[in-house]
Amino acid sequence: MVANFATRTATRTATISINLTIQAVVFLAIAGLVLWTMLFTPYANVHDALHALRHALYIIPCH
């Protein structure tokens, strides 16, 4: 009975860890995509809206 409880707890913990890892990877990928879109995309609508910000940062080439 005790071994069964320990096995279920270990399995549940491993599943949670994997899920948290996947969630972190997905979150970072989405955050990176949003930052790239905001700061580096040549798409005119986004570029024009954030033009002043791109120049204010000095490290992001604009034109």
C-alpha cells in the first residue's frame, strides 16, 4: 500500500514537472515571438506604430 502511494506520487510529480517545462517553453516561445514582432519585424503596420520605440532603444536597427 505504501509503495503504491509512493509510486503514484512520484508519477504525478514527474507529470507535473514535464507539464511545467512544456508550459515554460511555450511561454518563452510566445514571448520571443511577440518581442521579435514588436522590435524587428519589417511589417509596415507594426513598424510604423513602434517606430519611435525602435529609435529610442538605439540598439535596434530601423533603416
